[in-house]
Amino acid sequence: IVSELQLVDADQLAEMDVLDSEEFDGLRLAIRPASGDKCERCWTRSRSVGSYDLHPMICDRCHGVVSEMNLQEER
């Protein structure tokens, strides 16, 4: 699961641990954990987790889905 993706200039890669792609010449990847907390529904990391009182453990995207389904939080 990819939670976050950022394109950076080559000079910014000098500050990171980098992997060179075995399939695409010139493609270099720096992998690190995404910011935010893990959504209990979709498992992506998002800074929006914790933003909703009725569903504090889900992200923006999942909140939209759950809201449309009219589900209540289990207590």
C-alpha cells in the first residue's frame, strides 16, 4: 500500500537512503514511512486520522465512505 508519494529533485536524494531500480534505468527511489497515523479501515497512513469525532480512527477518504453508509461507531 502506498500512502504518500513525493517526486523530488536528484539533489534532494543525496540526503536519503536510495535504491536504484532494477527495471527502469535512471529511476531512483527513497522509501520511508508516510506521515500520519494508520487508518483502521484502509490501513494507509494519513494526517487526517483523528479528525472526526464519530470515527476518530479513520482517514478522510474512509470517513466519506462510512458517512455515506450511515454507520455508527461501535462502543
